[in-house]
Amino acid sequence: MLEISSELAERISRHGVQSYPHECCGALLGTDGDTGRQVRDLLPLVNRRADSPRNRFSISPGDFRTAEAAARERGLELIGWYHSHPGFGVFLSDHDTFIHRNFFSSKRQVAWVYDPHSDEEGCFGWQGDRIVRLTQVDIVDRRGGEAAESSGQPKPAVTEDEIDDVSDRPRIKLLKVAERDDDSLERMVSAVFSHLSVLLLGFAISYFLLPREKVLLMALPIDPRTMTPLGPPVPVPPEQAREILKAMSPADDGAKSPQPSGSAGSPGKEGNGDHR
């Protein structure tokens, strides 16, 4: 069984919400004795995963040593670790299991998982050689047993508008998550349109500035008697290709081909006399 105060559980939740949509991580410091395991303090750590911090995190050996040193300084033990799963449930992935087996292999160490999107939390520990979800976690109010009249604070006056505002407070955490979701979607849409704009601009520049027509003329050598190919097609040099295409193009409308001599409408040769 694991015992944790409601205050520390809330601190883990706040860390997960503040890190959303990325994963957060940290160490659980506490005691492990005859009365069971008790979480007494937290040590937030930096998610060093640069490639995919939204669904992965990394704990380095240096972070592990830092957590052990912090526990010793506070007269506590490193009894586990915590991290968040932003929007994909409470469980231990293969990557999480690898971390637990290699860094938290003591049979009394635990792994706490929190999902800031669903506001769900759970704890996992060793059962023999297996890692299973704990069936019982005690969340204790450290101020339990305090006399009701010991605060000495009068009851504040609350208006109807403030009552409505107070009724919404349990949803503040989820509303912040929803706002971050909207911001993330807005950034994604903006990035897509930015990339499309650059792509369209590139097409426009290519269309207007680069030559759009390019003809490659190929010559096929053939036997004039049998009309069979003598080899593979070969490219014609650009200058010769332009001359060939110019010769094959029709003449301008204003140009007229010369008429043969002696045709109708043209003067004939003058004769010098009859030849005998």
C-alpha cells in the first residue's frame, strides 16, 4: 500500500497541467517502513526528450543521482517517480516499463501516472517480477483531525455571481487543458497554411520566370532501302534541332512562293526567230 498526501497529489496534477501538452516527470521522495510506503516530498525533473516530448520523456543517470542526493539531504528515500500522459490514459508504456526496471528496480519503488486531460491518476508497483497497478493508494489529508473551530476565520459573504464562479472551479483545470488544445490546433493550422503558401509561391515563380517549352529532338538512323533502324535514337544538337523545326514550320501568310516561268500571268521568253 502507498500513502500520499492530498497536497502532494495536487502538486503532481499541477505539474502535469503546466507541462501540457508535453509530458512532465519527477521523483517521489519518502519513507518505507513497517507502516508502509509514504510519499513525503517531490522533486520535479526536466523532460530532456527533445524529439517527441509530447509522448516521451527521458530520465538520465545524472537526474537519478540528483534525486537520490536530494532524498538523502532531506532524510528521505527515493521511493519512486511520477510522469504525465497528456491525453492518452493511465498506464505504463514499454518505454515507461524500461525506465522502471532499470532505474527503479527496488521491489518497494513505485511509478505514479497522471493524465491532465481526463484528470485521472494511478500508481504502479512491483508484484514479484511483474509491474502491476496498485489496487489501493491512500490519499491522506495531513490536516485531518484539525478542530473545525480552530481556524478562527469568519464565513465570508458570497454573492450569487460568486456562487456560480465557485461552482465552476472544479472545472478550471480541464478548461485550461481545453484552451491549450485550441492553441495547439491553431498553431497546427497556421503552420499548414504557411507551408502551402510557400509551395504555391514556388510554383508561381517557376511558371513565370522559367522557360515553359523545351523540345528534345531525336534522330533515328534507318536503312533507306529496307527502312529498318540502324541503331538507337540519338539526340540532335540544339542548333540543328532549331533549324530543322524552322524548316518544317509553315511560311507566313504574307510570304508567297515564286511562280514558275511561263505560267499564266507571267511573261514568256522572247524569241529571236524561227530555227530552221
